[in-house]
Amino acid sequence: RLVLPAWAPPGWLFGPVWTVLYLLIAISAWLVWRKGGWRSHPAVWALFLAQLAANGLWTWLFFAWRLGGLAFLEIIVLWLLIVANARAFSRLHPWAGLLLLPYLAWVSFAAALAFAAWRLNPELL
């Protein structure tokens, strides 16, 4: 059982938030995909896939492998990848970049929460 800061949201909130965020990410990618498919901008799609992979890796680092410090460093990399992805997408379709901003905001909050949880649970993380 992790000790969480008082400002941590209730656990039930994470599922609905991530559902909405993944929907926004999918719509964002679809808007860019309509500009020429997967082959149209390979560097942009590589960046998109990298941030999705970093997103998935964070869950393993933090929850499965309990590597709090490494998970915190990785979420900073994820944040940077989301910023780069939003910029790249916005060059191809302005709405595609804007739709990634709630994702960036949530990952910013998640980074603060992960850092606090890591510091509050040194024996677990």
C-alpha cells in the first residue's frame, strides 16, 4: 500500500481520465493521419510512437518494478516527448497539437504525484 499525499485524487478517477485522454490522443493522431497516412511524415509518427511507448513503460517502472526514481526520470522524458509530439502534430494540423494539451497537463500532475509518492514510500519504491 502506497502512502499518497493528501492532494492525490481518488483511485477511481484515473480510469475515466485516462479513457478521455486516450480518446483525445487517438483523435489527434487521426487528424494527422488524414494528412497522408503513416508514410507521410515518418519522423512525426516515430515521435508519436515513442511517447506512447514511454507512457506504457512508466506504468511498469512505477507499479510493476517499483523503481520510483527511475520512473520519475522517465516521466520527465515522457513529458518532453509529449511536448515535442504536440508541436510536431500542430505543424500538420493545429487541432491535433491542441488535443494533446490535456494529456500534457495530466502527465505534469502525474509527475508531481509520482515524485511525492516516491519520496513518501522509500521502502516500496
